[in-house]
Amino acid sequence: MSYSTLGRTFTGSNGKTFRPSMFITLTLPSYGRVRKNGAPVDPGTYGYARAARDALHFSKLVDRFVQNLRRVAGFDVQYFASVEPQKRLAPHLHMAVRGHLPRAEIKQIAAATVAKAYRLLKAIFNTAIGDGLIKANPCTIKGAGKEESPERPVLAMKQVFVLADAIDPRYRMLILLATFASLRWGELAALKRKNVDAVAGTIRVTGTTTELKDGSVTIGPPKSEAGKRIVSVPELLLPDLAAHLNSYAEKGDEGLVFIGPKGAQLRRANFTRTWNRALKDAKLGGFHFHDLRHTGNTFASQSGATLRELMNRMGHSTTRAALIYQHTAMERDRAIADALGKLAEEALSEQDPDGSGT
């Protein structure tokens, strides 16, 4: 996510540049319909206890909503807001936001926020059942934990290489590995030379960075065991990977693979300007760095990888079964990487002679 507080700009028919804002009002559905005097339309079904709990925890939901809003928007959204109690103490959030997102995305973010909270609560009760504290999970609302997050864009194969060629050369492999090795920003920023085998074409993921509010960056282990993995790199990229290690990476086994032009550790805030300039030069808009990983996962799926192989390659697991099968045979992972390389070669070979490429 960019640390910029500025939203998207739009150019009007008169040539002027506009940076629109928006106003959002949110509440919870537990309060139901009320009459003008504040009395429930259907008192027999009005959940007084639920409404009281919602009023107590509404501020936490608002905080989570803002976090999700910023994540989807891709920048540090600024806002001015107040929570106003309506009839029967139903809290309403009134929020003036600097920047603009489509109404459909706002509704999806709100729904996803509630769904995530419900899944967490359900997981807590499941733990309580396992500890013998309760006999049954009270979270039984069907579909309450299901969310439909806003669909992120996927680049075409040629667009990935156009973007990689448009960015500062020291970050070219950052773009390509985020896409073709399904690596997260933090995993790339923490990647060390000793974990890269440019001959065998493998990357061992053992750490990730965390950027703190004071601006410092720490390196720690991935959030889950599934995040610790070995990923194969398409053979097509191996010469470029070796060249990057020779030209831009820190020296020594403990040296970072990706550093800034002055030798400093990568920070999102410092990278944002470079990223935005590359997007502009590549004529791409509304695209976040994390969308590269999403794009690469889509390519891997198209190459014929099974669900379990995808989970292993992504370092992501949501069930115990996925963790069991995370150690997919490296031969199959190599086949996936090579299939990705063939897709890239086919796309590049079809380019116009005067088009952009590697």
C-alpha cells in the first residue's frame, strides 16, 4: 500500500484535473426497521441484546473497515468521521473520505469487514469447544462468514514484461519474481542471496519484512508454516536473475537481493514513486503491487497446477489439509515453473517487432 494520502485524479472534458472525494454512511443491520418515534416495527423479533453488543463493538468494526478500505484503495486514505447514535442508540458512521472508490467496492469492503469479524468469532468458539469450555458453537448463521472481496485486475502476459521494462532496472526482477514466483512484497524485501539458487532456479522463502509506524523495518519468519517454502523460477528468467544478483544485490550470503539505489532496505513508501512512474510509462492504471502476485497465481492456475500445488506455491493455507500437502514434489513445481516460462515465451514471440519486450 502506498503511503500517499492522495487519491486518483480524473481529467474532465475541459482539460481540468479533478481529485474527487466521497461521503460514506454505514450502520449495522441488527437494529432493523423503526417507526418515527423510534419503536421497532416488529418488536417481537427485535434483538435488543444483539443491538446492544453492536453498539459496544461498532468502533472496532469501523477501525477494521478503514484498514480494509486503505488496502483496497492502495493508498493511505485520509478521512474525517464521527459516530452518531440514532434512534434506539443505533450507531451510524458518517465519514468524509479524501479520494474516491466505486459504490460497489465500498459495499463489498463493508460486507467483507463483517464477514472477517464473524469468522474470527466463530474460530474463537471452535477453540473453546476444543478446550471443553462449551459444547456447541453459537455462530450458526449460514453464509455470515462468506465474503465477496472486490476483484483485483490481472495483467496480460505481455503487460507484465512491459511493466518490468518500464521500471528502474534494479527493480525489474522484483516485478518478475512477484509475478512468476508468487512472492509477496515482504518476502521479496527480506530475500537474501543465500536463499536464491540461480542455477537450479529455486528460491527458499524463510522471512518477510514488517514496516513499523516509526519507519523502521524488521525481518521475521512468515506468518505461518505454509509461508516457509521453496519456489521454482521459470527457466526463462534465470539469466536475468543471475545478472541482477551480480549488478544490484548486496554482497555476501546474508546480502539482500533487493535494495534501494543508495543501498538501503526496501520500503514501500520509497518505492511508491518509482512504482507509479512505471505504471504511467507502461500505460497501466489502478494496479497495485500485490496484484502482480494475483496475476502470477492466475497464470499458474492456467498452466494446469492443481489446487494443492497452487497452495504450496503461494505459501497460503486455510485448512489443515492444505498444510499437509504443502510439501508437493519439487519435480511438479518445476513443471509449473517451466509451463509459466513457455507461456511467457509464446506471449513475447507474438509481440510486434516494434513492441516492448524483454
